[in-house]
Amino acid sequence: MSDFAVELRNVVKTFQTPEGGSVNAVDHVDMGIKHGEFFSMLGSSGCGKTTSLRMVAGFEWPTDGEVYIEDQPQGHRPPFQRPVNTVFQNYALFQHMTVAQNVAFGLEMDKTPANEIKRRVDEALAMVKLGGMGKRAPRQLSGGQQQRIALARALVKRPKVLLLDEPLGALDLKLRKEMQMELKTLQREVGITFIFVTHDQEEALTMSDRIAVMSHGKVLQVGAPVEIYERPNCKFVADFIGDTNFLEGQIRAINENRITVFVPKLNNEIIGMGDGKFKTGDQVVISIRPEKIRLSEQSTLNQNCIEVKISNSAYIGSDTRLEVNANGVKLKVWEQNHISTLDPRAYHQSDQQAWVTLFPENALVLPAE
Ligand SMILES: Nc1ncnc2c1ncn2[C@@H]1O[C@H](COP(=O)(O)OP(=O)(O)OP(=O)(O)O)[C@@H](O)[C@H]1O
Ligand SMILES: [Mg+2]
């Protein structure tokens, strides 16, 4: 048996559009989701997340390639023959049935004995903290509680894999944050593999063991949250996840993973870090996150130290978010406010002259594309 609960191998999904063209909603995707993993697909609207999930569920079939579940190729198997269950964004609860009847529905379809249904429904409702609410109608519950019924209804069938398509999308921010924690805890407790779709990067970072970042039907990078944020493999991922600064330039020299880049707009060489795929003369971008830039009154005498003028300063409590101008190039710099004081001198202000240091280990060299 492989490590994977679900695997997409070279999967393509082409749709014919009413305009007479065709679109690859999913474009040669390879992706392996490990047993017991909380795996997220993250990307902006239209990048192919729902289509990928629907092919795992069996609501769509690949135009090319194959979906494997527990090492079995799924071919044209219908959804009810797959050991997976889906929680949809709009919950799709039956309004004329009670909470308990909603949860029991799938088991009744399977002709599960009545006493076992009762036991499993109670168990599933307890799991999502709705024990004792079985007799209510869905409309007598809050949005977050309705969301939990949808979860209970999927969990009661004991799927090997649970597919969740933006399940928290309809909730307000506070409830959404609470449910993120609960869902993550629940996943750990039940040990089921979760494939979670979201376009919210913070949600993906907080909840996932691993994330697949998608764009235009392709998977650009798969990795743990820390890898995706600290070692993005391309400009798109660096830009999409979190905030960053880009400096365009050309490689002048390579010394193992230390790469010297000439940045014309700064008329300066900046040393960054990169992997082995580059050669001298390549067009590249340096990506450096705002919280990783050091701002000081004096030069640090480091090669990557540049004189700047602070053009904007916004105190936001935990941080001060600054914009600095280096020879016409604007950089975002975030300073953590780790001293509690009212003294304005403790905070950098607009119009001050200062120096920024871009430590090479924080300056990632990426292909310009
Ligand atoms: N049945 C269909 N017929 C034609 N095109 C489709 C169909 N379903 C999806 N598409 C197209 O495929 C692409 C991917 O759609 P998909 O629903 O997978 O995106 P998504 O990543 O889930 O987006 P969102 O975040 O908005 O839900 C889009 O360009 C969409 O217009
Ligand atoms: Mg979608």
C-alpha cells in the first residue's frame, strides 16, 4: 500500500464552454494526499479547486489521467461507490427533516439497522457538539450549528476521506475562526483524511498539514505551511501567500546558494539565496517579506544595506507598517512593537532618513518568469 489515501495522476479536466471554446479547468495535476492528513487546496476563484474535488468525489470524471483512492483507480465509479464523503459550502440540509433525520439519511439509504442508526447518529452529533439537539429543525439552529450538522451527516458514514469545499465560507469571521479550530481538532480526533478547499490563505496556513497552491488549473507548489511561506518556489506563490517585496534584477555571480543579483533600479548588487537551478545572466526577482527587513538609523555596513527615506508609517498595535523609498523603489517594512511605550521616538516616523538591511538568508532569488 502506498502512503497516499488519494492520488491524482496527470489529471486533466476539459470543459466545453457555451461560447464554443474549451477550458482546462484542471491541467495535468499530480498530487498525493497522505493517510490522516489535513490537506488543503488553495487558490483564487476559478483555479480548479472544486473541479479537482468533484473528480475525487466522482461527480466529475477526468478527461485524462486517473484518480486513485486507497490505491484503487476510480475510473467512472459513481460517488456512492467511493469511500469518500463531501461537505458542500451551502450545506444542502433537508429543511423538512429534523437534525437527527438529516444525519441519519445516508445510513437509511444504506439500509443500516435502526438501532445502529440511532447509535451512530448520537455519536456523530456528540462529535460535532450538537448532542441533545437532534429533534430540532435546521432553521432552529445558527449558521455555525447548521454547518456542524452537515459535518455530522458526512462523518456518520465513516468515510476514509472527507472532502470539504469551502465549508466555512458562509460564516462570519469570528465563527469562522472558532470553526477552524474545532474542525482541526475534530480531524485529529477522528483521524480521517481531510481534503479542504479554500481561497483564504490564512485559513489554509492555520489548518493544514500540507497545502497545494493552485493557479489556472495547475498545482504550483505542495508543502507544509512553513515551506510555502518561507520557501515559495516561484513568484506567484511568494506573492499569493502573505505579503512580500520584489526586486527585479539579473544574476551576476553564483557561489553555491548565495547569489549576487544586480538590481538596476537600486543601481546596486544584492546578495540573496537560491537553489541550484540558476546560471549567471538569468533574469530573476528577489522576494523579501516585510517583517524580515531590518530598519536602522545607521548603516549596518552590510553589503545589502541601502539608504532609504520613510515615506509612510502606520501604527497598527502589534506592528508598525512602514513604506520606505530607496532610490524610487518602494519597500514595505513591518516592525514589531515589542516595547510598550508612548515615546514617539520608539517608532519610526514618516520623512525620517534610515537604512534597511536585506539579510541574504531572507532574500529569496526566484525565476522572473
Ligand atoms: N460545468 C462546467 N462547464 C464549463 N466550465 C466549467 C464548469 N465547471 C467549472 N468550469 C470552469 O472551470 C474553471 C474552474 O472552476 P472551479 O469551479 O473548479 O474553480 P474554483 O477554484 O472552485 O473557484 P471558486 O473559488 O470560485 O469556487 C473555471 O474557469 C470555471 O468557469
Ligand atoms: Mg469552488
